Amino acid sequence: MTKTVKLQDAKANLSQLIRKVEAGDTVIVTQHGKPAARLLPIAPEEEQPIRIAIEAFRNIPKGDDIEFERDRTPWGDIELDFD
């Protein structure tokens, strides 16, 4: 279900609106009679890639024993065509 509220009412009742959104509703917030924002529930699958990325960064080995070699091959001439 979609509910539309004025910005002033949304600020005064934010906790109540968040509970509605958590229950699956969508809330449209209007400012001067025009839609300005949409509050939507976060789907669990939307959170998953972020958690995977965070865990991947946490598991990167820390240490000075990692060596990187720079490729010093010249790039050559770059032609830019603006036609």
C-alpha cells in the first residue's frame, strides 16, 4: 500500500512511517504539494552484496610481504578524434 504524507507530517511522525515501511508499505513524502521522496523497505537481497564486499575487504591479508610490480611499458601515442 502507498501512503502520501506532507514533509511536515513526515518529520513529526517519522518513527511511525518507518514502522509502516518495515511492514512493506511505501510512503511518498510531498513538499509544497509535489512528490519529493519515496520511502521503501530494503529488500534482504539488496543488503547482501554490501555485506559480501565488507567481508571481502576484512579478509584481505595485512602485511609487508605482499609485493607489487609496476608495468612500465610505454602507452604510445594516443590519437583523439573529435569529429
